[in-house]
Amino acid sequence: MRRSLRKVSRNVQFVSFSVDPTVDTPDKIKEFMANYDLAQADWQFLTGYSQEEIEAFAQQNFKALVRKPAEGTQVDHGTSFYLVDQDGKIIKVYPGFQEVPLEDIVNDIKILQES
């Protein structure tokens, strides 16, 4: 994805939010990034807030479910990419797990930058 985005701008930044902040420590996030060659990408992985805060934030800002059940270790959550403009407005939502539409994302970023 990073190579595809070089075509559009260096002003594009990826931000991911931990859905399990008690488990996703900065060290764990670094380890995760290294496994996916994300250490060199312009990709910020955020953590350091409470479980309640991320659940409310996801619902209020992205209309997305994040829920950590009382039993078990898995957090229920979506895996979408959101194109967000400079004012924080969500422009478009893309599938983020399988068949990620990279070409569509790049084209939509170009359109957003031109407007």
C-alpha cells in the first residue's frame, strides 16, 4: 500500500487505534509493526487510553463496534479503512480485511487532494 500511496502524496498518514489498549503496549505494537514491515511506513499505532474510551470513540466517530467481552481475550471489532479529510470528516469507508481496494483508495485520495 505504501508504494501505491507514493503516487499521491507524502501528506497521507495512516492511523490505527488499538482496540485492546491494556494488551497493546508500545513494545507489543513495535513487535507487531516489525512483523508486517510497518516500522518504516508513515503509520501511527495509537494506544494508552482505556477500553471504555476506545469503545465510545469508535462508536461516536466511526459508528464502529469495539467490544471486549467479559469472558475471553478476543475483542470484537471491525477492520475497515476510513478516508478522513483534513477537517476530520469521514469521506469513505473501505473493507480492510480481505480484498482491500487499494486502487480505489489511492484514486479517492487524489480526488480529495484536488478539491
